[in-house]
Amino acid sequence: ETGVTQSPTHLIKTRGQQVTLRCSSQSGHNTVSWYQQALGQGPQFIFQYYREEENGRGNFPPRFSGLQFPNYSSELNVNALELDDSALYLCASSFSSGTSGSRETQYFGPGTRLLVL
Amino acid sequence: AQSVTQLGSHVSVSEGALVLLRCNYSSSVPPYLFWYVQYPNQGLQLLLKYTSAATLVKGINGFEAEFKKSETSFHLTKPSAHMSDAAEYFCAVSVSNAGKSTFGDGTTLTVKP
């Protein structure tokens, strides 16, 4: 148990719809990163939030967006869903002392499996 | 930019045998390196990490890895495999922030009785 929870565990959507995935960080963690893990591949970095501000983004289009709340829970929103968005979405929380970087361990949640039909 | 290559998408060993999972990285600056394990339908768990201290890093469950700058490698080893080690293993690299890691495609470890 890492103390990081995600909801829902599974989700089925149709192409063109919008989806919101939620993550509750480990207590005291001010940083959350989101990853997309397609079947048979490693996780790909989507973006990171530090103290409610986006702190870096991977190679994902703007229809992937996020929010981090004062209690450090967070959301990943995906608009205009495409079939290729079907994947396991992982969030990971950690503590950072600033935006420039941290070697602190990130703790992963169990993920939300999204299927787009 | 950084990248990771995991050599061998599937590795099979007998229980009690040596486990060796290979990882090579590419980075323009000194990297941070990580090994994670993922069991079916679960998230990732950190096994160990290299953050520019000792080059031989010991992790949980008897795993260790050695950072070799000249070979740009960070291979994961365990002297004696256990059935419970069967899982997917991921190597990851970061140059500034552990939360912005680049992952390899993973190696599935099978342990035969």
C-alpha cells in the first residue's frame, strides 16, 4: 500500500466523450505526476503538478489537462477521447522542495484502466 | 532528452537461479535511474534508485543494481530468484525530477519451479 488512491478503477467510454480521472495523493505530498501506460508498454509521462501549478508536460496534446487541489488531490481530464487513449492511467505522488527537481521517491497509485470504444 | 532501452522483453529463470535484467540509458547530463516492479493489475513499486551516490545500489526484496557510466548501463540483479519475483520490471531515467521519468518498455520475468 502506497497511500495513493485512484478512482475509478475501470472506465468504459466512447470515442468523442470526455473523462475525468481522480487521484488522492499520499499525505504531505505536494507533487503529482500522471502517466499513460498502453498495453505492453512502459508508462509515458503526461504532466506534473506542483502546488497546484503545472510543472512540466510530456508529448501529449492539450486535450489532456489536469488540476491539483489545495488538499493535493488531483484530476486528469481528457477531452474528445480517441481509441488510442485506451490505457492504464497512473498517478504518482511525491514531496518536492521546489519546481526545479527532486530525487524524492514517487509513490504510484493502482491506476485507472480506461477503455475507449 | 533521455531514453531507456531494456534488452529482452521476456526473461525466464528457474527458481534459485540468478536474475539479470538489462537496462541501458541515454542522457546528456548525469541521470537519476530507477527500477520499478509492477504486479498484474497494480501500480508500480520502487525497487531501488541511483541518485549519484554509491554506484552499487541495494533495493528491496534482495535486488541490487550497478550504475556503470562507461557502459551507460544500470542492470538489475538478484542472486536467487523466488517464485514471488515473477512480475513486470521497468527501468526509468530522469535528469532532474523523479516525477518526470522516462520509462523503458519493460521486461517480464517468469520464474519456473
